[in-house]
Amino acid sequence: MNKLIGFTAVLSGVLALDTCSFDISGAYFNCLYSHGPAIVGSVFDDVKSYLGHVSICYGAWPQCAEIQKIAITSAGNCLVQGDSGVVPLNTLFSPCENPLPPYLFDTQFYTANGYILSEYYGALYTDVVRNNPNEHFTYNLTSQTLVSKSNGQCVEAVPTSSYSAGTLRTSPCDYQNDNQRWIYRDLAKRVCLLKYDLCIKTENILKQSSPVRIDNYPDINTLFTNGTTAKSDYFRIVSPSGKRISEFYTGLYYDDAKNNLNEIFTFLETENMIRSVTSDQCLDAFLDYNGKYSIHTFMCIPTNPNQQWIYHADTKQIEHKTHTGLCLDGDPTFRITSYNVCYTKLLRTVELSCADVTQLRLVFERSSDFYGRVILYHCQVLGH
């Protein structure tokens, strides 16, 4: 009841506000669409994000300076259009700090097998980690440029005429050049051009000194971890007997250790999603035609309730967040029949083992057969 009263009070406060004047609304929309395509989410998300705030304060979005000054005064206590309805203007903008917040961020980019993006005489490639300046880049949040620390130039895409692929190089920085504007897609683990659907891609993830280009086809060669270590985002799912969960053409199985990329997953903590490195899809539990839950990998959709998972460190179980009481388990009858007739405790408890991604072998390596299929089954305490 108290929550309902609080919500009603907030709603009443919003409804009591007037719509912003024509001039103020005009300045607001001029700001929204002045900096090109949406970066964070929608253009509404951009202006209230850290990126938007910093870009306004550093003068990178000059068309937003006027509306910011209005919004932080009493004149900003009026309504404008937001992403899903009207919102008070003064909730979208805030005063610039003194000193101003940072806008330059040092970073490195690692492939799924632990190689690192490097620059050498204006060319870009992936290679083993050598801990030299060529492996370091600076991301400018206000201009969305990526500067190589080894030569001081910006990473630039050179697309083909069809804008379906292209080469990559470094060139003198030009903040008006859309081919130098990049955004790191955290959910997808990709470094992409802001304006075009083209992402950085290594030619061969398993090869040293592999040339890097741009491409619009997502696969394992386009996966890059943004950070300071190659291992922090990758793990294996391992049973007490040493069996490992593997992905193979969207199917999930458990088998003896193969030390390949099929065994590697990333956990998207904010979204409660487990992503397969090889399929570039998330673990998805769905109700099949037999009325039982099956598991495969499917395109990652943060709003999809079938892709929500919780790892219980105390019981060492991976439980489905939506289908409560159901955990990952193994079915050893997979090699005999296509339907489940009995269940095993082989996978009822698992460890999330940090993956030494620098030692992985072939992509899609497979034995003559897997030991069994991964299923969703009732969570049980070990020993029951």
C-alpha cells in the first residue's frame, strides 16, 4: 500500500507539470538529434548517460549547451518527450562538475583465445601478448575515437563500396570522420563503427600475427574483451567428475575435457545470461513438444525470460531464474535414445572454472560422440 501511495504521489507530481514551451522543446530536440546516430541506446538514453553528460560538458555536443543551461534552472521544471512518455526536463541534465569528469580511458582488446589487438606501422593485427605499447589504446568518450598509443593515430575503417566489409588501419585523427568513430558493444563483446554495421574482426583467431579487418558478419573472430586481462570474462562449466559442458551447433552436451573453444562461456552478470563463445548465443531453456524443458543456445535477448540463470556458489548449481527449481543436469541416455528416460547427478553440481584461454585448440573440435546431453531437471541437494 505504501508503495502504491508513493507511486501515486510521483505520478501526480509529473502530471502537475506543464509541457515545456515551444522554444525550450525546440532546443531539446535540436540537442537530441545533433550528434548523429544513437550511441548508448536511444537518443533519449544518450543525453542522460555519462557519455552524454561528458560530451556536453567538454563541448563535444555544442547544440546541447543551451538546453543544459535551461534544464538546471527553474525553467527546466517542465515536461518533454522521453523514450516511453513525457519526463521532466530537469531530470535529463545535470550541472558540469569542477573539475570535469574523465573522458579518456586506456584499454586493450583481447580475442576469445587470449590474443591481443596490436598496432604496427599503421597496420592492425591480433597476436600473443607481448606487453608492449602497441597493445594499448586510448578511447575518447566524447569523440568515440580509438587512439593507438604506439603511434598516436586513430583506428580507421576503410569500407568497401558496399559497406559490407573493409580493411583497418591507423590514420591522423579526424573527429569529423565517421570511419574513426567506434563504440564497444558490451553485450555483444564487439568493437563496431558507430554509424555503420561493421565490427573489428581478426582473420584467424587461432593464428599469431593475424591481420584485422572490418566485417558485418558476426562470428567468433569478432569477439573482443575490453579490459586489462584476457581471462576475466571466460569460464568453463565443470562437473565434480571433470566432465565439461560444450556447445556444438547450438546444442549443449557434456563430455571429457577437450580444451577447445566449445567449452568456453562468458557470464553477462547484469543480464543473468550465459553466453557461448562458439555460437555467440546464450543458454536458452524452452518448453518442447513433450512438455519438458530443453536447452539450446539462441540469440541473446536480455528481455527473454528463458535466458535468465543464477549460479549458486554454496550448492554449486546453475538454476534457471525464471523456471525456478530447475537446474542444469546431464542425461547420459542421449547416445541411445532421443528422449529422456532417466537422469544422472553427473552435472547436478558444477564448478565455474576459469578458462586458460591461451591454450585452446581448434574451434568446433569434437570427439566421435559426446558423453551425454545437457538438460534442465529438478534442483536437488547433493547426496539426495
